[in-house]
Amino acid sequence: MTSQIISETIDGAYPVAGIDNDTQGFRDNFSIIKTGIATAASEITQLQNSTAKLDEENDFNGTTIADANLALTTEKYFNAGTKTSGDNISFLNGHYQSIALNLNDNANPGTINFALADWPQRDGYAKITVEFKGSAADGDASVIHTVTLTVEGGGVLKKSANFPASLTVDSVTNRDNPVIVEFWTVNQGNTVYANYLGVFT
């Protein structure tokens, strides 16, 4: 923005040396300086409240960053820990999320549902990649957990052609070799696409 501080009307040649100067000139200059300082304080406060900071998190509130060259950037990773019952997979938690499954203490197979949730409230490409892992300890028996998926708010989930009819996670096999799936939407989660990337060994 262009600064609204006005300095051009300050009489830089006042007071004039060697003569009796009218005090009105002093008052005029001081009034202009006072107004300029007040304007500067207002503009600095606005900059402090609305510009990007290097020493704290920044919320751009949906504004566009255009024609930028990004270097050495990362996307947020979130370790959701071990889940024993259904939960949300929230976009707010990060672009890459890790979930370990432990249903019934790995004693019996189980089905667990995850709802894809908290998509942005404006149209735009929003993506989450999720790794599903087993959580059995060495020596535990292998147990197959079945993962079902829904979309928060009744959104439609559309799966890739290679998406398995039953998304399963083995408590032992997938402990170190996760099943990875990516999800994305462009319309606030009304339609969410799911792409099965496979088991990574």
C-alpha cells in the first residue's frame, strides 16, 4: 500500500535564523509532524497485523500467492497414533498422515471406519495422503483389519480402478510396510477421490 504520511508541507526552512519568527510557523510544523506520526503508527500497526512473519505462523486466510518460486519447503506430517475405533481423518491435521490400527488388541479381526473430514470451505485442490499401518509387536499373530471410508457431511467417495474391493491392513505384515492411499477434492469435499497407491515394502 502507499503510505498516507504527508511530509511535503513541512517547512524545512523554518525557523529562519537571525529573525524573530512567528510562532504560527512552529505550530504548523508541529501539527503536520504530529499527524504524520499518528498516521505512521496506524500504518505500522496494520502491517504488524496483516503481513507475513518469519518468527510465527501465518494465516493467509485464503488469499492467493502467485508467481512464487518455492525452495526447501515441506508439507505438514501428522502421526495420528494408534486407533482402536473409528475416527476422522481431518484435512486440518496435515497433508501426510500416519495411522496404526489395533482393533481388539489384535486378538480378533475388526472393521474400522474413517471419515474424511474438515475439507476447505472453498473450491480448490486439497489433498491428504494416508499410510495405514499394523501395530502388532514381534511374535504376535497376524490379524487382518478392514478399513472402510466415508466422507463427512455425506460427500461422495470415488475410487480409482485399482482400489481393492476390501481395504485391509495386516497387523504384522503392514507394521513396517504400510498401505498408502491418497485422497483429494476440488469442491469442498462434496466429491472426494481415492487413489490406492499400494503396499510399500
